[in-house]
Amino acid sequence: MATENDSSRVGSGSGSHTANGSATSDSKVALITGITGQDGSYLTEFLLNKGYEVHGLIRRSSNFNTQRINHIYIDPHNAHKARMKLHYADLTDASSLRRWLDTIQPDEVYNLAAQSHVAVSFEIPDYTADVVATGALRLLEAVRSHITATGRTHIKYYQAGSSEMFGSTPPPQSEDTPFHPRSPYAASKCAAHWYTVNYREAYGIFACNGILFNHESPRRGENFVTRKITRAVGRIKIGLQNKLFLGNLHASRDWGFAGDYVEAMWMMLQQEKADDYVVATEESHTVEEFLEVSFGYVGLNWKDHVVIDKRYFRPAEVDNLKGDSSKARKVLGWKPRVGFEQLVKMMVDEDIELAKREKVLVDAGYMDAQQQP
């Protein structure tokens, strides 16, 4: 683990490059921002299985935030085995982005980093815009200037878009559907989207936008509604919690499995021509439906436990998101493997196991179960 005096997790350079920075093997090199997030961890697994060397940019933090990739981390001192390496950088620091591009010399760049919580973006709009919108611009400009300086014109760039960009535009939403963002996060993602299109058209950079509809997994952050629900189901079933406080139960979303969606990201960068793609299951479900499936799966009635709290309503709601991913299915050959109920049950299973481990700590006096109502 990296501490103030031990940066073994974070490299100062690319260990498997020669003196001039070129890779020592024929394997592709990928650079991922947001590698410690849900999508970053699944994409890293996917690329490593494809034989890639993967470099991730992570922010400096006093707390470790690498839990989602710990299972695939290998100490860089094992140079012949460590094909994933981590480096300190930030989307708010243009110099760090350019420096790592020059050092790593990636073949593919995946920009997944963001302040990605919609509700939180209303609380910290300036920061959200700086990271999500201007951060994408900084990375695109770093890629452009790197290409100009090195002549490495084959670099491909992926920008993580969001279905939230469609906002109040009625479903189904496709690549041709107008954006109508309803949050600082969504507006920032719109800016990042158009920056990507602009750099593709102005400079000829192979840059793609992936407009991904909601994608979940057991690795989803616990303050996102799907994981908040399944986490509560596990704790309620095990006896650690009784109530779950939620906002709008009628919001409808197109929910898929994050592990399926990262494959679509990669597929976009394997095409001959850069383009933008909607990635979605083409099914829409309400938060209430998610509650019914998750609580019902373990024999509970959600109405006995859920309390509506107005603090969780957004200043501007997005009522219904349902994607039309026919272009991705036709051009990329992509389609989701995990259905809605399978996804919900997968998440509940994992969170029941997590609650069981938590219960051991509570029973041993190491945790206070009363932290939750």
C-alpha cells in the first residue's frame, strides 16, 4: 500500500517501456482516468484479459481509494507480472496529464474520471464543471499536443458520456436525440461531449463519445440509489438496519451491468472510424420496481422499510431515461448479457455477504450497528 513514505503503488514512470518510452512488447498500452471507480475497475480487468498494459491515473488522498482494483494489483517491483500501474495525476492539473501521456505513450486513452454523482453536483457545481467539463478539455488538449509533438497519430480517445445529458428529452433516446441536461453534472457532460466532437473534427483525433445509460454492479458507490437499496436489503435481512430513506420512487431508468458496458467502450476504439454511440439495454424500470425485485428476492416487503425523505429529491428531476442502442448493436456488434432481474439479484447477493461480514464485526464490538436507523 502507498503511504506518505511508501509510494510503491504509484509509479514515477512506465516500468515496461524502453529508454525512448516505447513498449517492450507488442501489447497495447491503455491509459485510464477514473481507474479506481466502478467502470475503471471492470475496464482494467477486461483490458488485462486482452493482454494490454494498463496505466491508471489516481488522485492523491489521505485515505486509500483503490478497493475496487486491489484484487488485480501487483507490486510494480514484480515488473514481469505487474501489467497495471498507477500514477498520481488529476483532471484539474493539465501538466500532470501531459507528463503522463509523454511518459506512458498510450495507444488508447479512456477518460472515465468525474464527479459523477448527480445530486452532489447541485452542491458543488463549480468543482463538477471543472473536473467533468474542463477536465475533459484538458485531457483532450494534452492528447492533441502530445500527438503534435510525437507524431503518434494512432492514439485513440474515449470520452465517458452519460444518459443524464438527455435529461427531460422524452425517450427513447438515441445518438440523434437533443440534449436537455437537468443538473450541473449533466450540463458538464454535455460540454465534454462537444469538446470531444470538436477535437475529432478540428484536429482529426480518433475520439469517441460513449453515451452510456445507467450501469450498475456490486462495485457501484453506496450513495447511488441502486447500491443504496441493495446495501440496505443486505443489512435489513441480517438485522443491522430497519429503515431505508429514499426520494423519488417514480424515476425510471435504463439499468444495465457495468461489466457489459466497458466492453462497448473498448469496441468503439477498435473501429476504423471514430463515432459516438448510445449504450443501453433498451428496457426501463422505476426505482419502485428495483425495490420490489431486490426486497422480494430475500422475502421482504419494501413498503415495511422504505421512508420517503424530501431531501433526496433533486431540484430538477429527470423522469424517464430509456436508450435506443440500435447503432451500437449494428455497428459494434454489442449487446447486453445481464438482464435487469439478474443484475439486481447479483447486487443483493454480494451485499448480503457484505452484511454478514459486517455483522461479525458488530457482534465482536468493533462496529456500532445503531449508526443506521
